[in-house]
Amino acid sequence: MLTENIYEDHFPGEGVKRAATNALSVETRRGRVIGYTLTPNHKEGELHPAMVMLHGFPGICNNHDLAMLFCNAGFTVVVPNAPGAWGSDGFYSFDGIIDAACDVTEYVHAPETAEKYHIDRENIFVFGHSMGGFTAVNAAARLPFVKGFIFAAPCNLGWECGHPETGFMEYLHTESEGFLRTNTDLAENARSLSGVTSFDAAAPSLCGRNFLLIECAEDTIIPKESLEVLRSGILEESRGSEAAGESRGSGNGRFGNGVHRYALLPTDHGFNSCKFTAAKTVIGYCREVMNNRA
């Protein structure tokens, strides 16, 4: 159940339990992951869709503002910090963040967690921004129960390894200082995984899955070319469905059956000045997927 209005506070009436923030602590194969969980206003026995939010490369942005908007719209929102980042145990690595994201999402799907946080286990979504988008793309094959994925300005790490002119490998070193704990050379870690984590390599695992790709028109971090394999597949499918007179996004193209959508937002990599539009885009997509009977 998603509300239409994300802009106003919702004061619970009689028989409605107030929205709350709770600490999150999950034991993963990469160590204890901490973060927080937001639960929306709810009545006894009422279930809500869940949104697992995967942050980008550790720095200054963790999308807490979007998490609050999703909660206000009716999601139970789970916000984990990657291993080695922002207080979580373990060490940061690119294979490690995929493992941990899968473990946290499986924790969210577990019956006891769903009962605790009033989660509809049939409607769990994963939102990944930037490096979190890289994580979500590569976790999709291991999370068959997830209803839909949102890849928000995702980093195609494998593509970046093949294009040193972008300066991304340098960025890995400079941006991480003081924000994460690692025991490996991140640039070498990225290169060792590039063959299996590039979006070209991961694309087949998205067949039959529901996903939304959000691209930012003024993004100076994510090269437009790096998203071509996802963008073109969605747009080709959409054009093919329209030409055949089928319902939009019927899912007979490169990515098979599923609800596949593309959104280009007039903003920068961090969605600055475009938070409400970003939230509405994601919420509208989730509502479409939840209502889809195909």
C-alpha cells in the first residue's frame, strides 16, 4: 500500500502506530553490517512493501532524504552501510559489497524480519545509487524473490576499468580516504572482477526481472556510454512493443518478460534539486510493478 502524497506529514489517528526509526544490525558473510530501518505509519496487521537502499561509493551522500520520502509514501525502508563503511564491520571491496547486499536483502525477506517490520514479502524492492547501482545489477541473479530493482545513476565498474581516460581509478583512491576501511587495492579489485561485473556481462541475469534505470542528464560522474547496454535494451523493447500494438513494456525484447523502464532526470549525479521528482519516479514504478499481473 503506497500513499499518493509524499510531500506532507501523516499524523496517525486512532489505531495507527506512528512511523519509527530503528537501528539495523545484520550478520553477513562479510561481517556485521549496521544501518537503520524506517517503518511507516501502520495499523495492526497491515503490511508494507520494502525498499532496500544501497548507497554509492562511501563519501558524503547516503540518500537519507530519499529514504524518508519512500517511508512517507508507505515503504518499510532498510538502509545498510556497506562493509568497511560508516561503522559496519569488515573491509570494503567490490565483491564484498555484493555479498553483503545479498545477505541484507535475504534478511529483509526472512519471515521473522517481515513480521518485525510489517513487510509484504511479495513486494521487496532494491534501490541502488551509483556504486549501489553496480551492486544491485550484480546482485539481481542471486535475489530471485525481489520484486523489482531500481538502478539509479549506476556505476558500470567493469566498463570503467576498460576506460582509464575517465579517471575513475584515481577517484577510487582519493574519494575513499577517511570514509572506508579496506585491506585490498580497490583499483586492482575492480579490474579482477571487471569480466563478470560489467553490465554487458551481467545483462543476461536481468532477463525476466523487473527493473528501472534512472539516468541523470547533468551527471559528471557516470559516463553516458557506460549505460548503453541497459538503456538501449529498454528503449528498443519499448519501441518494439508500441510498434506491435502491445501494452508498453510487455517484455519481449532483450531483457525478456518483465517491467523495464527508463527515466532521464534533469539533474546531477546526486539528484540535487530533483529529489521529489526522483522519489515520484521510483514510487510510480514500484506501484506499476506491484499492479502488474503479466
